[in-house]
Amino acid sequence: MNSIELGTCQICNKDTQVFRKYYYYDIKCECCLVTHDSKRVHAEIIYYCQDCEPKPPKTITFESNPLNK
Ligand SMILES: [Zn+2]
Ligand SMILES: [Zn+2]
């Protein structure tokens, strides 16, 4: 069964059926519990429609703890 996901395309801002693309960053963050090649990484999800090519986000946000208090 294919599940259809409706949302807003982040490239053209159309409300339509969207697909997800994950981009992985070499950042050990506190917000994602994602591993890539068995390393903890930060992930950003881009939602895009069938008319658009997914592009990596220009800005990323992640949560992290400072090394000092
Ligand atoms: Zn689009
Ligand atoms: Zn993260």
C-alpha cells in the first residue's frame, strides 16, 4: 500500500501530494535520534511535490548542549 502524504511543497509552496527527502549533517545534535553509517547525525526533512526537485535547506536548525555550563 502506498501512503499518500499531503502537505506543502517547500520548493514551490503548493499544497499537494508531497514526498520527503532527508538530508544528513555531520552534527551530533539533541533533536534527532538519527544515525547514518552508524554515526549520530542531524537530519533535515524537505517536503517536495512531483513537479520540483528537492534542494537542501539554506538554513538548518538543531538543538545542542554547550560544552561548558
Ligand atoms: Zn513543488
Ligand atoms: Zn537534529
